[in-house]
Amino acid sequence: MNAYVVLKNIDGSEKAFEKLLSFTFRKDAYQPYTSFGAKISADFYELETVSEVMFFIDNRLIHHGLADNIIVTTSGGKDIISVSSRSFTSMLIQNQIETGLKTNISVNTLMDSFYKLPYVTHEDNSEISYIYVKSNSNMWDGIVNLSYKVCGTYPYIRGTNCIRVTPVENPSEFSYHDNQILSKGISTAGRKLISHFHMSDLEGNFGEFELEDSEVIEQNIVRHRFFELDRQFLYEPQQALEYRSKFTSRARKRLFCTYSGYSGEDLFDLATFGIVCNERIGAVTISGNSSGIITEISVYRDKFLT
């Protein structure tokens, strides 16, 4: 397989690099951007005007993002370029909108009416609800809140920079047989789990809005959280508790496998391996070096993705 990096300058000129010493790409259903890092063997290259990083495998664009950090190191007469990049959707967590209640908001209006983020696209979704923009919250917070209200889902990044709030209509299906799997496993995480949620009413009194997570309590985990009335769910206060319960259980259980190569998997495609049968892909990690490319596919079993 042929993996290479293209660095694009602010004047639109590009330069491709094929001598990758190592690289890692990661995409996760609970992260609003893809991340990419690489070490490249190359002659010295002027970096001051580099603005974009693109990563390709077999001419398929896997990552397109900002040039977060680029370093050239010379050692033993050889130049090594170190690249670190997050996709353009990372700017969703770096942009704020005016605080307050926003009514008649859809994914379309939220993404199209405030800022134009380069290369960032979104699912066509015009279902209307409201969001309450808290102080210091960002655009991604608004998308998350809106996604849960209109679809009961958590948003994710499809392709390079496309925001989706619903599962893709025609997902690709991937099956991994034992003779091609390098490793497989399962992991659980309980540090984020909360057993009891308590939210105050408009007057600041507790007792009306409560939620106990029986699955967490069964594990002998006792963690109480108190918080003020969440105006993001002002019209349906109990949803604030339900959302928090689901969010703290994200990636609660992970089943994963690795194999040699890369087949084009993306978030919310369907994977089958071991005891996993046609379940949505929750994370994709691609790593490579002189020995070749290895892909790790993860399936999450939690309150959003099960």
C-alpha cells in the first residue's frame, strides 16, 4: 500500500512526501476531529507558509487538517519532518457563538448561519429545536446538544470533515476472519461512570430532577453529581440527566481487532469479527512504518452506540 503526505501552502502550492518513517491516524466517534501525526524523511523544506496537511493511502484522502505543529530536525546529515495535525472540524471546539437561547435551530442553520469553516461539511438535516448557549461553550457543544434533542444521538465525523448526527444510510460492511486478524481483544472502562445525578430546579432546589443508573450501581460504584438546572434542556429537564448518564458511559466497553493493511473503514460502517456481528465502528486507528500498515477497528458497546 502506498501512503503519503501532502503539505499545502497558503499560496495553494503543494508538495508530496512519500518517505514516511512512521505515522498514526485516529478517528473516534466521541472526538470532533481526526488526528494525524507523522515523521517524514525529506530534504529541508521551507515550512513557514504551510497551512494544510493531507494524508493519503492508495490515493484515498484519509485526513485533511490544519498544520498544528511541524518541526524539521537535522541529525546525521538527514532531515526529518515531524507533522502533527487535526482535521478542520477541530475549529468547532475553537469557535464560540453569542450566549443565550437560540430557537428554531437545525443542524443546517447552526452550521450555515454563523461561521464558514473551510472544508467542513455537514449532513443535510433541517429538524428544528433549540439550543441554549452557555458562557464559554463552543459550536461543537451546540451540535452535540441539538443532535441529542432531535435524534437522540451523539454527532460524529464521517469522511474527512463531514459532521453527521444520524447513522449513514448505506454503511459499508467489513468482515475480518481469524486468518487475517493480527490481534483482537476487549476492554472496559469504569472511571467515568456516575451512579446518581441530581439537578436543581429554577429556584435552585434539589429533589425534583433525579436519576439513578442501576447498571452502575450494580457494579458497586457510588458517585453522586449535583448540578444547576441545565438550560440546554429547559423544556425537557429530565433529558439533561439522561444525556449525562449516556455521556459518562461513552466507550464503556470496547471490542477491537487489528489487521495488516487498510480497507477504507469509516465511523458507523459495520464490522464483524469474533463475537462482533455487524456492529457500528466506533473508532479507526491506522499506523505505519517501514514494516507496513496496521489498522485497528474498534466497536463500542455503550448507551449511544449499542
